[in-house]
Amino acid sequence: MEFEDLYLIEWGIRVSMGPVIVLRRGSPSAALAWLVVVFMLPVFGTIAYFLVGESRLGVKRSSRHRDMVRRLSGVLGKTISESYVATSDLRPSHQLISSLASGLGGSSTVSGSELVLIQEAEDLCHRLVTDIDAATDHCHLLYYIFNNDSVGRRVGEALIRASSRGVKCRLLVDGVGSKVLFRRPLWADLRNAGVHLAIALPVNPVRAIVARLDLRNHRKLAVIDGRIAYTGSHNVSEALYPKKERFGAWVDASVRVTGPAVQLLQEIFLQDWYASGAELVLDDPFFPQIPPSSGTDVRLQILPTGPGQFDAPMEKVILQAVHIAQRRIVMTTPYFVPDDPLVDALRAAAVRGVEVSLVLPKRSDAPVVQAAGRARYGELLEAGLQIFEFTRGLLHAKTITVDGDFALIGSANLDIRSFLLNFELALLVYDDDFASRVHFLQRAYIEESDPVRYADWRRRGAWRILIDNISKLMSPLL
């Protein structure tokens, strides 16, 4: 092929791809970034765009998800009493968050559930295995990462024991996060024991034709007998992740839920299970009548998010929480790639006198993502935010507390991928006691962190500044 021919082909690609990218429904900054990539590398950029540039789930998966939503629409109203719906009992500032979340696809705010905050991977494993061993009807697990390590095997063996005594066990794992598991004997052992297995968003060349490959199910969820649930940031894994030991132990936060809110989480699992292509006959035991937990009046709601929700529900709820803050905001996240609205909201909160603290890992397993976030440190520090870098391992907990009476805990990071691309899940908790427990945990993280000083950030080397700023330009694509 002559040079002139290649030149014409490349310019033909640039001209034809321009309208395709500009007309896409999505973030203008992401469109601009894709235009730059395609202009600089026409062939590679075009291939990359059609693989990962649009939020395409595939027609079949989307149709099955809508079908299950319709099938479940009347079930919860029969099992969750209207007396548990507590939106009108919230404080005015909390009503703003609750109304926004429910309008963007979240559940109603319900009362009567009990929450146990879990920090250690070993504690989560012990509690989950104990509950699976006590199950009498079903065990439903959905995890982004299900590792073939001691924790994964213990949970897997508990599912095998449950299945052997007639409990219906379903395990749904992400096609990328848990890819190692598919090649291990544990996967076959689970199938042979009668555990129903499904892969969320499998990766293969055929699927690439109709769906975007990097859309992932990042949720972490377990539901036992429709009466107990777990959710948060823990995967089914030891704290030291295989091949990532150099980053230290992953430090997470999850919640064990009992009470009416379990049924809201059950609904999320059933939607994802059916959408994955697995068959499901709705059964009464999925939604048993659950009395409120004794001695608690926690008000909470569930916020599930996923690709195709162009309103970015998770980010909008976080922005609303930041806007209503009067005294204190603390955020912890392993991956921080904020867009301009989030940066502006955090800066405005700090300027009006709110104490804003951001806690991130000092060493990240995603260096480009870390560099993109680090590029925004200066404008945040200038506004008066406090930034801390956690030194005892990789801080993986995704938590937010506001004014000591609101807490968000779940699977979503403070980055564009979690806001727009991944399937995520969060608990929004309107309760002084639980928010205080989460804040106490956040303070423990801060005590094991190094503060980032503005003067030190300014003095980082020229090479680091270049890498940070280049990574910042890639933020819409991260």
C-alpha cells in the first residue's frame, strides 16, 4: 500500500468517525477525548471506540432485565408493608437525597432493618459461611471477584454443603473479575454439587459485536433465605489478593443486613441473575414476610446503578449529599478520578466552611488512574480540602459520611467508570448511630495515613507532573 493511500484512508476514518462520536449520547468530555484518540491514531482509535466507546449492553440482556423488573414490580409491594416506608419521617436535608435517589432508580426509603458493619475479610468470610450453613431455602451470591483462595474455597465449600442438603444455591460472578475461577477445580466442583452458576457479562469475540466488553458487574451481594444480606466493597477473597501482594492487604468495609431492606437487595440479585441468561421461576420463599429487627429504627434505601443510566445516579446523589453538608464530609475510595462537577462541589463545600476529608491509598494497583486523580489535588488543596494517603495496604473501602447523620457505603468508586459504566450498588443510610460507626472507621483510616501538603504536591518532579497531567486528559476514558 502506497503512503498516499494510507494517508487518504486515515483521513477518511477521521472524517467519518467525527459525526459518529459527536452524535453519541454521553459526556461531552468523553466525546472530546475520543475525538483526540481517533485523530492521533485513526485505526487503533476506531477499533477501540467500537469495542469500549459506547455503553452497549446487548439487546437480549437489556430485554431480560426489563422483563424481570416488570415481573418483580408487584411482588415487593405485597411483602414490604407500607408501614416500613419511611421517606416522610426523614429530616428535610435527608429527604432531598432520598427523593433524588428514588427518582433516579433507587428504592423507597425503608425502616426496620439492622446493620452490622464489617471490616475484615476474615470476619466477612466467617459470618457468610455461618449463614450459608444455616440456610434452609436458598443462597444467592453475586460478586465481581470470587478468588480461588482460602476464602473462596471456604465459601464455595459452604455452598456445596448447602446444595447437598437441598438448599437452592445460585452463584453469579463477573466474567472478567472472576475469570481465574472458571479454570479452577472449584468451579467444576460447585457445578457438580448442583450449585447453579452464571457468568455476568462474559467476554468473547461474539459478544463484542453487540455489546461493550469493558462494562462490568462490580456489585458485591449475598442474600440468604431472603432474610439476611451482605453488601459493600468486599469481594470473596483473602485480604492479600493474588499477584497483587506488593500493594499490601486490601482494606474494605461491608454491611450485614437483616430486616425489610433484605428484600430490596434480593430484587437486585434476581434482576442480575435473570439478565445474565440464567433461568428463574419466581418463588414465594424469595420474599418471605420479614418483621422489623428489634431495637433498631435505621432508615435506608438501596441505589443500584448501571450503564445506560445517562443521568449518572450515583454521582448525582453524592453531589446532593455534598451540597447539603453543613459541618463535615469524609470520603474514602481506592480510585479517584473526579469530573469537574464533583471537584467544584467539593471545593465549594470547603470554601463555605465544611471540613472535607478525602482518604485514598498511597500505593494503587492502577497507577494511571491514581495519576489522573493526583492531578486534581492542587485545586482541592487550595480550596481547603484535606487529602490523606493511606499507608497500611490498599484502601478499598468506598464510604462517605456527611454531618454524622448520613452514610453511603457500597461498591462504587469516585470515578467516571463507576458513575457511568459499571453495575454498582450502594446503601444510603439515614441514621446517626450507623453514620457514627462508619465515621469512626474512617478516622481510623486517617490515623494510618500521611497528609498531603500543598507545598509538597507542588514540589513533585517535572516527570511526575507530566504523567499526572497526561493521565488527567485521559480521565473521561478511565
